[in-house]
Amino acid sequence: MRKSLHCNRCRARLSAPLTIVSGEDPAVKQPDVLDRHPLVPRGTAFKAWNPAPWVYTESGHPLHFAPQYWFDPEDLTELARETRNHRRLGG
């Protein structure tokens, strides 16, 4: 199944259609963490059931939740961009 990311407020499409693979599926390989490389190939989103271990380990941090969806930033549309509100940059 292919799904796109959408804004919760305006419902704008923020990504290309993505094939979602689950980290709970034993046939799915855990993504390799390589510096300056995407975790997964374009067109794919990895549904991680544990928070990203290399980001933050402190409980209660904004990125300490599951599931998480990891994907290639190249799959974002031109509508996705950084916010000027620096408190909203996590996630």
C-alpha cells in the first residue's frame, strides 16, 4: 500500500506516495545508519516501533515516541519546509 504524508491542519500533501514497510515484519531489514545518507530508498517509509536510538535517549523528549516513520527527505514535496517557529522543528 502506498500513502503520502499530509499536513494535519490544511491537509496539503507533503510527500510523494510512499510504500510503508514495518520494522515488526521479520522479512524487513532494519535500515543502515550511514552518515549523510538516507535511511531508506526513495519511495519507501520504514515504520519503526522503537524511537530512533541515535537522536535522543531521554524519555519525554519530543522525538521519543513510537511508531516513527523514517523516509528519504527527497520524497518531500515543495510544500514541506522548515518552520520559523524553532520550537516546532522536532519531528
